Amino acid sequence: MPTYTFENIAGERIEANKPMGTQEFVNEGVTWKRITEPEGFRMHTGASLPDQREQMRRGYYRAEHKGWNSRFSKTKVKKVWDL
């Protein structure tokens, strides 16, 4: 059985193992409805997530060192991403 996240009317959330397709269940008189929004996981290490521009720059840098050649010149890439 998969683990789903459910929320009650008070806004409390729990995780429960329920059969596939379960949308809501009642536990001790409280109705729990399944939420469909994904929940993220992040450890508080003090590090911040890089922005999209920085991720793109790192990706191009790694690819160039592996021998991959882009059909776009470095100046075009820098101009588009405002680097």
C-alpha cells in the first residue's frame, strides 16, 4: 500500500498507508481528505538552492569539460542568460 498525505478540516496533516485510489477516510470521527500537492523535503543545512541561471551555467560547464559541443556559442548563451 502506498503512503499518502491527508489533511483534516483543521489543517492538520498526517501520512497514512492506504489502498491505491483512497481519497478520504474517517478515523475516530475525524474525516481526512487526501491532498494532491507534492510536499518537498529540505534539510536545514544553511545552504541555499542555486537559481536557474546558476544551474544552467554549471550544466554547460560540466558538459564542455566532457567534450560536448553546443551548437550555440558561449557568447550567445551568456547573452540569453544574462551572465
